[in-house]
Amino acid sequence: MAETGDIILAAAWLSLSLPVYLVSLFLFYRHLTVQPIKARAPEFVVASDLVLLLWTLCLCVQRLEQDKYPCWLSLLQGFAGLVLLSTLYICRSFVLFSNFYASQVDKASTLGHSLWAGVYRRYGHPRQLLRISLALAATVMVPPVVLVFVDADIRQGQGDECSRRAADWLMFSYAVLYLGVFLYVASKLKNVWDGFKIKEELFFTAVIALFTVLLWLFFNNATEEFNDNTFAISTFCLLVGVAAVWSVSTIWPLYRAMKKSLELPAEILNPELLKEEFEPKPGETDADVLLRVLKNDKGRASFMQFLVSQLLCS
């Protein structure tokens, strides 16, 4: 039977967080073409948010069904959340770096640049990378699945009474491995100009994830009796970590996008509305049209938005 503290935690968290998560995800999706959301590879952000949302539901149900919750399901949901989120965020970093790197092909004719550009043009579309990242995550999930079948305690245990120290340390190893890959990719971003603060978002996400995993490990082992019998403080740390990551990756960019939508005219946010006004006149060259655009206040603002949007996303 679930402890009273666990019931309060799960019920309160679901009632408070779910409306915020669902509304912000819906609004984020509605603003996919508005900066700074557009530059963030929003397909990956939405996919990550869905994983975070499902993970929150699983964690809360686990606390409500504490003694009946299968140990193998608890283990696999933890690994799935870690692996999927880490893979998606690493691929997001890769998209940011690759967009910048591919843009340098015209400035450098080295074989390395050309090969990279060719690979990126073939596999670098966000939806293609999303499929690749999901396939990679499925491959990385093989060891945890094997561990479930090999370890009888995990396979047959329920609630907090099963021994899963090997699984916890395997998860910690995964976290360290992913952090190492993430830091390597992040080091490649040091020369990328980032007017949308995506690098800062990824940095804060990495810091939040690292501290969350360390706190989860500490409370799961150092305060095991209190954690199991009084209050699931390790689960509380995970839920707070999810909320912090959601705020950084979804709510903050959404706030900036909605603020921009309210401040800027529709013609600036959607250049198609200005297309008819700046159609080339008979005898006009492209340079003449560009000059006419730059002399017009709305045309100039719209052109600036276009230039910014092309810096980090294609």
C-alpha cells in the first residue's frame, strides 16, 4: 500500500503540473514557425516533451501503486526516459552544429567540409535525424532489457522490495556516457553564433540532468529506509528535474515567441503577406527589389527576421 506522503506527492504533482505541461506543449506546437522556437529543431523539443510527460505520469503512478508496481517496469521506464531524452538532446546539439558547419562549405573547400555537407544534406533533416535517434535509443536499451531477463529479483520483484543496485549503477554509467558525448558535441558549438540562446538552454539542461541523477542516486542509497517508507524524496527530485528541464526548453522559448507575436505585425512574422507588395516590376533586377524592400520599414524588419531564421535553421 502506498504511503500517505507518496499519495499526496503523486496527486498534487499530477494536478498541478499536467495542465501546465499540456497547455504549454499545445501553445509551443502552435508557434513552431516563430522565433526563437523555429531555430530550436522543434521536432526534437516536442518529442522530448512527450517523453517527459509520459515519464511524469509513470513516476506518479509508481508512487500511487508503490507495493504493486513491477520492479522490471520501474527499471525500464527509468532507462527509457534517460536514453530517449539524452539521445534527443544530443541530436539537437548535432543539428545546431551541422547547420553551422554546412554553412561554411562556401567559405572553405576542404574535403572534410564537402563530405560533412554531403552527409548532412542526406541525413541531417530533423525528421530523418529523429528516426535515427529513436533507432539508436532502441539499440542502447538492449542491455537493460537483457538485465531484466537475467536478474530474477528484478523480473519478479514488486514495489521497493527488489534489489536493483546493479541496474542503478548501469543507469549511472549511461548517464556519465551520455554526458561525455554531450560535452564533446557541446565543445564543437563554441564557435557557433547563437542569437537564440540555444547553447545556454542545452548547458542548463545538462547541469539540471546531472544534479538530478546525482541526487536521485544519493537519496536512493544513502537514505533508502526514509525514501522507501516515509517519503519518496528521490522521485520528488526526478519530478522537479523534469519541471526544470521543461521550463528551460519549452516555457521560456514559448514566452519569448508569444511576446514577439504580440509585438510584431503579422507581415513581419509571415513574409508571405508582403510578397505581393514587393513583386518585381517590369525591368527591375533582384538588386532593385532588395533595395525597395530595405527602404520599407515592414520589408526591412521582415528581411531581418528572415536572415536571423537562416542562421541556425534551414
